[in-house]
Amino acid sequence: MKEHIVMQLLTVFLFLTAIFPSGCQQKKPKADLVLKNGNFFTVNKLRPKVEAIAIRGNRILATGKDEEIDRFIGENTRVIDLNGMFGCPGFNDAHLHFLSGGMSKMEVDLTGAKSIREIQKRVIKKLRSLPPGSWLTGRGWDQSLFPDKKWPTKKILDSIAPDVPIFLRRVCGHVALVNTKALHIAGINAGTPNPPAGEIVKDPVTGKPTGILKEEAMNLVSQYIPPPSKETIEKAVEIALEEARKFGVTSVQDNTSADMLDVYQKLLNKGKLTCRVSEWPPLQEDLKRYKKLKQKYNGNMIHFGLLKGFSDGSMGSRTAAFFQPYFDDPTTRGIFQMTQDELNNLVLCADKEGFQIGIHAIGDAANRMVLDAYSLARKINGVRDSRHRIEHAQVLTKEDIPRFKELGVIASMQPTHCIEDLRWAETRIGLERCRYAYAWKSLKKQGAVLAFGTDWPVVSLNPMEGLYAAVTRRDTSGYPRKGWFPQERLTIQEAIEAYTLGSAYAEFREKEKGSLVPGKLADIVILDHNLLEIPSEEILKTRVVYTIMNGKIVYERKYR
């Protein structure tokens, strides 16, 4: 009888110990790093704001008030007093070109050049350090910044470097300016026909190429540019990683190629990979090879992401595809990169094999084309949690906005494009079509998932510019004062969520990152301004103080 009572008491004790672990005598696990006295926006609706975070290994151990987290501090715990600084999940750039971003720091940078003369000055400066026999490459020019807003021509390059082949990509990446030397190497002349999805711009009087190549026409020249060495590629990625650390970007979704997976793995093995990478190869390639790579690369640091395709070009170059002609050039509706049937076939095959798909679409007709292809895939292959995406989703019709939610399509968008483009967008397509350009709020109200990124190096990698754009819809000078179509603005909380948890969801990683929740990966950024409290114009002045990735401080600003 006594033994029976003892066994009952022991059972009750063990039960109580299991459900009330604070009552047992076991030691609390101690943190490796504690961040306290901060203002954290967790992107966790159950507990959106906390003061402190404990980190053990590469995971978040606990969040809460300072006194709640003190119990996790041991003799070997590093404690950082944030003195009220703001923290949030590390930013996840949902769309960029990481290698191109790094390479852009090694090429001639034409960003912001406001005249032909400024382009020439920068090219001449780069020529001085160019090895003999090399091509000169660069990017970033934008004719809308010139006083006359006219396309540049090969003459501006021929006059300063007639013997060096030059290839300069426009800011959007969908147009290139080349010189006569480059055209000669590629065998392009007055009689060369346009490729199926591109245009060799020719002088209306002489019929000769002007040096402007649009979309697929760029490949006629770029195929002759020697590919970068392995050493150059690795150096470019290290430069890109440095940029990411500086801006608090702890995850990137990279549109480069499947070959980059091995490059990232090499950097990871060396301990140099300081952000997580989801790699996107082109949609048009071998699905059997992709299946093997998808199995091989499926970790939290490197994983095989979606398959990326293109439906049209860019609005700035008038190659984005619309239902109606361009307002400032009625001769064109843009350039489709493929027909509806071609896109349908690509999407159906990849979807059937279980791949996630992301298609670039800028114009309203291109966006409709992609939505129709995804709809067909659901009807034929069946409905699944595919999380297919439209990359940019830039100009939509009102009728297509609800379809994102209906089809489970993610709107992967880059807010900085809005404030870069608002200067000329109405000139291109008119006021009426601009109403649902960069329609973040409308998409969100209709239940679509937003995933924010930058498209770097098209614009800066700095997330502050995207957050500012999302909440103001004003350019960096503050124009227009009330915002461009202000009904599409987001709250700062919504914008941060799109840049963190939304981006994580878009790559099937929302259970691992994107919010500051115990058990998730410890990817955190600390800023010198509280984004939830400062005036919107102060967002652009906000700087990163600490970037924490995988539980380790990978960036610390020395001068605060």
C-alpha cells in the first residue's frame, strides 16, 4: 500500500515537473549573446515588441523584457546594452543579382550621370586602369536624367575610345550602349535583323546601328565579352557580401545561375559566407540537372530556389509589355520575351516537376500573361503550395489584383523602383495606367503576400531606401509632397514585414527566419534610429549599427 502511494506521488511529481519546468532544479541554458535594453520589432503578431533577446548558437533562445532575459546570462555570455536602439529581423532581399552587384563595384559606375559628358568622364577614368586588350564594361546610365532625355549613341564612346570595345548596360539592365568597335566584333551592321525578342536600334536616315541594343539584342554583343575568371567571381561576391553586411541584409535571393551554388559553397567552407543565399537558375534549362542540385543544396545557408523566367522588359526602355501603346511612343506596346503558349509550356513542365517559378513581369499585359500561365498550371497539374511568384508585378490592371490571392501568387516587388520611376512613369504610360503601378496596398488588402527586395545593382542594396519608398511614395527630394498615388502607401510595420517575413515566406523559409521568435535562426539587425517612431524622411538617414547572422556579429559600425 505504501509503495503504491509512493509511486502515485512520484508520478504526480514527474508530471508537474514536465508541465512546470520552472519548478525543477535543472539549470537554465545560458546564452552566448544577449541583446538588452533595446526596442525590438519582432514581426511576431503574438509579441510584436520586446526589450531583449537571448541567442544560443545560431538560434534565438528567448525574447522578452530585460528581467526575463537576465536569467539566460552566464559567465561566458556576451551582453550588449543597446541603450534603446531599434532592432528587427535581418533584412531578406527577395530579388537581386548578387554577382552583378559585386561586379558593378569593379566596373565603371554610371549611376546618377546627368549628362553625356559625365558618362565620358567616368569612362575615360576607367580606361586609364584597363589592361590592354580588355573590354570596358559598366552599368547605370539613365537617359531620363539627361537634359534632352534622348538615347545616347555610339558616337559618344567612339570619340573617346575608338579602339576599345565598350558595353554599358542601362540602369534597368534591359538596354546596352555599345561603341563601333563592339558592333564590329559582333558583326552587327545596317543589314543585321533584329533577334526575335530584341531590337537593334538603327538611325532612321542612314539605317546604321546607333549603338543602342534592347533586350535579346544585347546578347549579340555580350557573347563576345570574355567571362570573368573564378578569382574575379569570388572577389565580386566578397564585395557583395560586404555590402550586405553593411546594410543589415542577412538573406538574399539571387538571380544569377546554378553555377553560383558551388561558389557560395566554397565561400561557406572558408567561413566567408555572411548571408544566406537562395539561388535562382534560369527557367529554360535542364530540369533533370536542377532536381539533383535541389537535393544537394537545401540547407539554411545555401539552397536551390525558384526557376526564373522573363515575360517582358522594362518600362524605362519601353520594352515592358502593355495592352495599349506607350503614351510617348504609340508605335510600340513593348517587347514580349515569349508567346503565351511558350510561357505556358515552360510553366507547366516546371510546375509538374514540383519547382517554384518566378517570372519577371512589368507591363500590365505581361502580368496578365504570367497569371494566366499559373492559372493553367493549377487546372492541369492540380493545386499545391507552389508559391509561384511574379517578379516586379509593376503595373497591373485592377481586375488582376485579386488573382494573386486566388492563385497563391506572391508579389515580389522592389519599392525603390517606384520612387526612381515616378519622375517619368506618367510620361511613358499616362496617368490612368499608373493608378495600379506598384500597387502594394491594393495587393495587401486583397490578401496577396508581398516580398520586398531591391533588384540590386539596378538600385542600391540599402533596405532603408525601399522602406522609405514604401511608406512615402516620394522621391528622395520629397516629391510629390503627398506621395504618388498615396493610397498605395504601407505602414512602416507592413513594409518591414514584407522585407523580412514576407521574403522568408516567398522562399519557403518562414518557419526558420523572418521574425524574432524563440527557436528561429538568429538573424538580427540593430539600427541607430527607431523606424517605428521617426518621421519618414529620417528613414533615409538610418544606419546599421550591428548585423547579426546565424548568431554571430558579422558587422559592427565602429563610429556611432
